[in-house]
Amino acid sequence: MLDLYEKIQQACETIRSRWSRTPHAGIILGTGLGSLAGEIEVEAEFDYEEIPHFLKSTATSHRGRLVCGQLEGVSVMAMEGRFHMYEGYPLKDLTLPVRIFRAMGADLMVVSNAVGAMNPYYSCGDIMVIDD
């Protein structure tokens, strides 16, 4: 069985075989924002099944494609759809795309999702920042 490092390296080799840039940002597009991928000047794209060890998104609104290219002059990798714990995937597998972004050179990550909140001070469309 391959260790995590080997899985990351194999995935990166596949991506680099068709895209030689170093991304500035890795973007994970969740429910409702998949259309942002249409704004990227596509230089390479991959169905998730083409990338070794990448999971399959089962959410019907998630396209299941990695888009590599330029967004407003910034080199990015964007996932159209993400994976969820409720799909039965182990956490170490769910984090693989983030690890691949970093191994490819991305130093910024943007994640979007649809979420509900109980806090009455939050309004629809509020932007939340996670600092980790």
C-alpha cells in the first residue's frame, strides 16, 4: 500500500504532465460557486478519475473536474466539486487535494461552500474567514 507522500507525488506527476505552471492558489469550489471555473483561462483540465488517488464526488451539483489555468492573471488550480465525510471517505483521503495544491506550489487556498448558521448576526452572503 502506498503511503500518503507517494500518493501526492503520483497525483502531482499526472497534473504536471499536462500543466507546467506553479499555482499561486488552490481553489475548492463548493455548492453554488462551480460556475467560477468558467472564468478561468483553462490551460489544462482533468476529470477527477484521471488523477491517481483522487476521490469521486457524489454530490450531483459537483462536476468532478480539476481546472488549471489563469484567473485574472493569477495561476490557479480549481476543483469543481469537493468531497465530504458523509460520503464515507476517511479524513486522510479528504485532505489529499489540499496536500496536492501545496505540493504543486500553491501558497494560498480558497474554499467555498453552502452553509447554514444559527448565529443571528450572520446574514446570507456573509464571508467567513478560517485562519489555520
